[in-house]
Amino acid sequence: MTPDVRIAVVGATGAVGRTMLEILRERDFPAREIVPFASQRSAGQQLAGGLTVRALSEDEIGGFDIALFSAGSSVSGDWAPRFAARGAVVVDNSSYWRMHDDVPLVVSEVNPEALEHHKRIVANPNCTAMQALVVLKPISDLAGLERIVFSSYQSTSGTGKRAVAELEAQTRAILNGEEPPAPGIYPHQIAFNVLPQVETFKDGDDYTTEERKVIAESRKILGLPDLRITVTCARVPVRNCHSEALNVETREELSPEDCRALLAASPGVVVVDDPASGRYPLASEVSGQDDVYVGRIRRDESNPRTLNMWIVGDNLRKGAATNTVQIAELLVARDLLSGSRAARAAF
């Protein structure tokens, strides 16, 4: 790959946006220029690498090959089509485009072929679903999937910087014997607590919007629209990394030993599975890593052809920023920007 790509990063001052910029540098992405965008109040802010934040405006968004978005659904719904119309391929990290039929929803190790049909907007999946799918895809290919019972234990960084600050402020107060600050980001105190609610309940639905995302996106990415899957998402007092307990029923027999061997050979997966020695994936050890870690792989003795497993991933990296950059790398490596470059040249 030659350094001939001009990249916009929209939402560059947020936790995921800053991580995107960091990962672009770490992976030596072939870019001749990277331009960070954020709100008007952040314009002029200096970021690492000598980058200066620009405010979104029609005058500033032309001439890009790729635009990486992590600025929320409303910004993505408004500005992604504008970047696309000016010739960029947009890789969006919000939920806005994920379930559009004509928008590929891509996990780099799972369904990169979906990029071949992009129409200048590509969606990055929900972080909770994404890390599980890196593990589930090879199992699906080898043994088929019948049913998944999915429980998540999600960190506060998945809600953003203010949520992490809320966790830390409450924790400090409690440890000092003081009254903790009232919750502002979450509906209840998060410190020393577990909240069985991630995102919101809508229209009388007993499942949260996060749980519905995991169900719908998993089916779309795996190409299994009738997959039986049930999900419970909880928020836990952890700064970073989502942990997940999966109960996976396969169509064909798959032993724990064969599953470990399969996953150890799968891209983007690290097997850490020696529970007798206290070795299994931990949020404290996975934070800062780009791979998804899996362990506690064992037979479900209550149900045939079913395995239990424990999965941990960094929700800011693989769950968001890393996969976004990996998609951009695939767009370049597979020469899927050529049509967009022609369009860009018209402006």
C-alpha cells in the first residue's frame, strides 16, 4: 500500500476518536494526510501528532478518500452522506447505518467480503456483538450454530469519558467514607454495583436497545437471519473492556479440545484457558490489546452439543477503533476506493 490516502476522523476528540488516531499511527496506515474533525467548540484544539481539530462544514469535507466516524448517530445520519457525496468512503461507528439493507456491517476477520458491495458507507458493529463474533464465526463455519445464550458485563468506557469519571468519583467518595455523587450518566450508582441495563428500554420492550442491537447485528454479520439468540447486557464498575459469558449450542459435535484448537488458529483470537492455574481472560490484562481473548471453554453438561466460554475484548480498540481502522485497511488493500476517488476528483 502506498501513502496516497487522505483520511478524515470525525469525532476525533472523543474516546473512540482519539483511539482511532492512535491506532492509525500504531499501524502505520498509508495516509498522506489525516484531518481530525469535531464540534465547533473543539475547533483549533491540538491533538497528538501535531493535528489540529477542524469544525465540520461543507467547505472542509471535500477531497477525502476515507472518513472514519465516531460522533454519534445524529452526526452520522447528517454528515456521512455528505462525505460520501463528495467522494469519501465512510466507515461509521454509530448505530445509525448498521441495519440498513444496502450498508455492509463488517467485522474485519468475519465478513470482509461484504465490503465488495459498499455504496460509500460501511457500518462498524456494536462493540459487544463484535468481539463475540470474532469467536463465533470459526465455530459457525466448522460446526454450525443452533442457539446462543449471551450475557455481557460491560465497562463504563463503553458509555464514554464522562461515565468513567462518574465511576471514579463515586468510588473515591465511597472509599473515603463520603456520600457518593448522585448518578448523572447511569440511572443508578455504578460504583460497587451491577446494573442489569445497558442503554434504554423502548416501546414496552423488555429487552434493552443494546440487547436488540446484539441480536440483530449478530444475525446480519453471520448471515444467519433465523439464528436463535437471547441476550442480557449488564453494566459493571470496570473502566475498560467488556466481558461476556456465552453458551453456544452447535449443529455438529464440537469438543472443548477441538474448540480451543480451532480458536487458537483463528485470526484475531487469543486462547487463554488454564483455569486450574488461574489463567483465563481478564479485563485488567486485555485492556490495550487488539485481539479478542477467550477461555473457560467447557462442556455444558445440561445440554448436548453445547459449550460455555468466557470472552474479553477492549471495547475502545477492537470493539470500536481498531475494527474501524482495519476496515479502512481492507478498503485500501482490496482497491475498493477507486470509484470514490473518481467521484472525489469531480469536486
